[in-house]
Amino acid sequence: MRWDAGNVAFPPTTFQISNLNAGTGADNVIPGTLEAVFNFRFGSASTPQELRARLESVLRRHGLDYQIDWRQSGTPFLTADGPLRRAVCAVLLEQLGIKPELSTGGGTSDGRFIAPLGAEVVELGPLNASIHKVDEHIALDELERLAALFAAIAARLLANA
């Protein structure tokens, strides 16, 4: 099902089922209930209320008896140009020769809790092929490199304060 088309800042909304449980574990018993844990990964093209209404409409259309415990862990955000964003971009260009891509990709983060307070939010971290996997790990030299970048960004911000 297509929830929305996304927009210039965010990809289309996706519906993720993270856990599905039904029955007693026996293979000869018809389950009386099904429990699904899911989330929407959404940007600014849809509101939480619109997504809820569309999902509930689908469930009703199929005649399902359902109960949903809705919880929203955050809302999408965009950081406007400001001192932090400029400092990060300058340091990455100077130290790594990289012009950063300003993007909302990369998934969810704790930035969603900070942005509503009015602070600039820039997410910068190492590449990590094992992120959110059972064997999640990172090389120590990657962390050392990241710490040096953070120190250079802080120094630039303090010098311009």
C-alpha cells in the first residue's frame, strides 16, 4: 500500500511490522487473536492523524475486529541553516574533503526529541553496516575520528560565538 509520495525533503512513508504473534505455539490450534507491533516511518507528506485514519479505514473495510494502542515517538523535523549546520559543513570539508549531503535519510534518531525545543539538530556519525543488528559493532578508530570531528566543530562554534 502506498501511504504517500513523500516530498523533496522526505521519502515516501513506509509501514513496518516489527513483531507479529498469534496462537499458542501448537500447530493444530486456530489462533483466537493476533498481535502486531508496527510503526510508520513518515516525513512531512502525511500527518500521524492521516496515517491512523487510513490504516483504520483498511481494517474496517476488511471487517476486522481490532484495537490499536497508538503511540507516537516523534515527529519529522528539518533544520534550517544556522551556526551549527555551517560549522559541521565547514569542518567536514576542511578535515575530510567532504561536502556533506544535507539529507533526512538515515532513519530515526534522538534528534526528534531535541528539534521541537527549537535547537538546531545536525546528525553526524560513522557509517555502520551492522547498525540495529544483533551483532552491531564499530571499529575504535571510527569513534576516535568522530571524536576529533566533534572537537573541531565545537572549537569552530566557540571561535565564532
